[in-house]
Amino acid sequence: MVLLLSCAGCANVPPYERGKLAHPSMATSDMVSPSEQHVRAVQEGAVGGGSSAGGGCGCN
Amino acid sequence: MLIVEAALAGSARAQDAPKTSSVDAHVGLDYGQYADTDHVFVETPSVSGTVSDPVKGWSVGGQYLVDVVSAASVDIVSTASRRWTEVRQEGELRASYKPKTLGAQASATVSDEPDYLSLSAGGAITQDLADKNVTWLLGYAYGHDVAGRSGTPFSVFSRTIDRSAFTGTLTLVLDPSTIASLVGDVILENGDQSKPYRYVPLFAPGTQVPRGAPIDLVNSLRVSARPLEQLPLSRSRYALTARLAHRYHLATLRLEERAYGDSWLMFGTTTDARLLFDLGQRVELGPHLRVHAQKAVDFWQRAYVYGPGFQYPALRTGDRELGPLVNATAGGTLRIGIGGDANPTSWVLGFDLNATTTEYLDDLYVTDRISAIGGVSLEADL
């Protein structure tokens, strides 16, 4: 996180140099399937950092 | 096999048709299975779709999934209950509009199972700055949950939980091959989240109960009274997540680190890494590692004891995910482009498999659990 914050604002990449950034694997969202997302919500006490689908985890 | 053949035939037809508008459609089918050594089994089929116009900047989409959960875990056996099977359904609608640099998003989700109803809706605004080298997003979502007991109407027994979730995201282009984002989450929960099925064994002061003590030993040491779980009535949760993606010539490295803390004094850290290799134009292979470690909530005890006058501890839980634990996950994904030669990834068949080992550091009944989750998916750009 410190590395990320220290790099903030240190580049100005023009649109014609962003071909690699357009690759699907470079998406900024979390690349997780719905079922894996559910498992994480149940197995980890922590939340945050990804899209949230609310409660109702299907577990007891 | 039939699905693959149908997909190949459909993809060939889609490749033949010339595109006349800027509207894109994307559909996805996913089927996941989960199993663990605590005798829990889950099947999760889902379908999703998005229609968007990248030129005009709008997008609408949705997702529907079903969880079929079957469980005979040690927690169920320890209360002399039978294996149960339960079905949860979840639907989500979302829309976004970003004609230029300023945009807005909205989403709504409903999740329903026999003893739990969850509703949430939210929105966000986002803006590109510095010639799209910097993008920020501010979002808010409100959730309202109703928890009950299976077979009992909510009008007879129910508890409500209200949730406000604030999100702030900053995405930065660091160089022509690297993008990073920082996500901050604040989630405020109000309501009684105690599980109405979860009974907590109680012990006389001074009783020694070893970590992982089996059911028979716990039953021989505990007193006959076994109160229901009782959690605090509010919880404030905070998370800060940094995500970094770097594109090499034929591979992408994705790293994620999340720091978490809450008002129940649980603290956790999660590290996630994926390396996605391009094996030709049609195949992508992606090994995946994830480690999560957390400290217990401040009222966690392996063995709760009663106080003077046989008083129950005011706060008590048997939820292992509130205790100290370490999860380690290893697995990967395989994505195969089955579209036509002009655009091989317009149709993608995906497989994923992950295995997780969990070490419970201070719990009754179990000291560890091994679980596996696998899935197959089909995605298409129409």
C-alpha cells in the first residue's frame, strides 16, 4: 500500500500507450466467481475490497 | 459436451454476422461446487448478463444465482440436530451511465432463503481526472436484513439488521503496463446478528478444555445449561485494500492486499496473488494463491465459564469465523477461447479449482478444515 501511495500521480500515460492496460486481465475489479465470492464471505471474518452482495450467506 | 458444441455453433454464427451498432451484449453461465471436511456441500449455479454501449457510456446488467447448501457439520452434530439442506436465491440488477468523464452507478440486490431475507441498494459517482490517469469513485449502499428461524414466520420471530456501507476508490495508471487501485470501506451494522440456532457450551470456572476437544469430551465437561449465542448489537467494520495489476509481454500479475479491523477488535490481513499466462491466442492459465489471517474478536473464548450466581457471559459465540484462524488457498483458472478466428475470446470456456486449508487456532471440536471449490463457466460476447 505504501508503494502504491508513493507512486500516485507519478505518471501521465497518453491514451495511445494504454494498449496493455486494455487487456481483460488488467481489470481493476476482483476476478472472482460468484461461488468463490460466497465461500470467502463465509470463511473469512473480514470483508471489503470487492463488490458486496449483502447478507444472507446461506450458512448457519 | 453438448454445451461446448452449442457454444461453438453459436460462436461461429456470431462471427459471421456483421456488427451494425455500438451496443454490446455479454452473457455468462457459471456452475460452482464446494465441499469440505466438515461435511458441508454447496452447489451454486448462476447466470449473468450485461448490455452496454461503450460509445454512449451506458450499461445495464443483472445476475441470478442459487445456492443449494447441504450440511452435517460438527456444530450441527454437537446439538444433536439432523443434516439439513437449504436453498438460497439471489438476484442483482445494476446500471451505470458515464457519457464523458463523470458517471453514476446504481445497483440493487435481493437474497432470500427460508430463514433470512436480505435487501440492499446503493449508488456511486465516479470521475476520470488527469486525462483518465486517475479515477475516483464514492459509493453508498444501504442494506436491510431480516433473520428468523426456518419454519417459523417472520411475524412470529425475526430480527432485523441494518447496514450502511461507504466505499471510496482511487484508481491510478502508474505506467503503460501497470494500474493500481486503493479501496476504502466503512460498513456500519446495527441489529442482533446472533444466530438463533447456535448454542454455546458453558463450563464451570477452572475447567480445562483443550483446543479441538471432541464432542464427547465437551459434553462430559460442560454444564447442562447451554445458552444461545449473543453478539454485540452493533459493529463498525473498516477495510483498506490495495490492488495492483502489471501486464508483461504474455502474462499479467495481479496482487491484492487487504487490511481489516472492526469495533469487535477483530483484525485481519488478506494477501491474494494471481499470475495469468497467455498460452497462445486461445488459452490462459492462471495459478492463484491467497492467505488470510485474523485475530479473534475481543469477547472470543474457547470455553465460556459461568459467573457468580450462575450468570451467563453477556457476550458469547461459537462462530469459528469470529475466532483466530489462518486460511491458505492454492489453485488456479483455465480459460479457453472458443470463438471464431477473428475473435477467439468472444466465447470463453472457463474452469477454476481452489483448495483451502484453515487452521483454527483456539476452537472447540475442530483444529483444521480442508475445503475445495471448483467451477465451470461459459462467457460470450454477442
